[in-house]
Amino acid sequence: MRFRNFHAGCCGYVPTRADGSEWSHVLTLRDGSTVYADTAEEVLAELVEGWSDMSEDARGEALVSHAADAALEAQRQRIEAAALQGRLDRSDADDRALVQFLEADKRASLLLELPDAPGVQADWSGAVDLVLLTTSYAPYGEHPPIGGRVVWLDPTDPVSYLTSLRTVGLYDYWTLAGRTGQVRPASR
């Protein structure tokens, strides 16, 4: 069961289930509304069109597709913040090339090689955090995960995905974390 609250202000109103207990999953959407649900899947029904009617395989593909779009959005937010802070200059040719790299398809598995270590995954140390999908890297993708200044979206399962959406700063997601009656921020 899920409930969507369009209450604009946070006046201490937190809806509960009919029996008075708290919802297990809470997600704040961009329109300011909040989704309260018993399962992560019910929350995803608010984010991924047609989620409730999809097969398991289709849901897996839909999560990766949604994550690729979300990663690009989170990447663009980081690029914009770096430009505003003066860490990135869009008029500079090298920085334009960096932006082009950062905005590449997030479903691709990248190998960052250093000239003295061909075939070995290097760490990312660029001026802007790199936003990537866990499903594009080992054990799911061709190359090992990139280390360094990387922020990961994890579409391997609903809770991991919702938690990672919070981690990259796109949504506020909260879940009951093993404590009866206490809703806390989701963490990994």
C-alpha cells in the first residue's frame, strides 16, 4: 500500500497507516510531494512509468534505464556546480572535453588507463565527481569499477537504487532500518 501526500509545508504532519504505524519507505519527489509506502517497489511506481505492470526482467531493465538518466542528471548538476565555483571553465577547450567525457553514456563500461599501466583501471581524480552505474562495471560489466572521486548509482535492486538516488543528491529517501517505529535516512 502507498500514499502520496501533496501537503506543501512540513508542519509536523507525518501520515501513518490506518493502524497508526509508520510507513516503511518515504521518498520526497521533485514536486514537493512525498510518497509513503510499504515497499520500495511501491515507491518506484511513482518514479518509473509502468513499474507496477512490468515483469521482473523488464523491471531490471527499467531500473538501469532510469539510473542512466538519473546519473546523467546528477552529473550535469555536478558540472554546473563546478562551473559556478570556478573549478571548470566552459570556454576552455580542455574543460569542454572533460564535460563531454563526463556526459558520456553512463551505461558504458569505461577503462581509465594510465600510460604506464595499460589495461589497469586507474582512479578518477578529475575536478568533478564522476557519476557512474554499478551495473556497468564488474561483476556486471566489462571493466572493474573505477576508484577515486566516483559517486555510484546502484540499480541492482529497488532499495539499493532508491538509497543511491539519495546518495547522489537527486531525491530524499528514508526507510525503516531495522528499528521499529523509527524512520531514518537510507544509507549503504
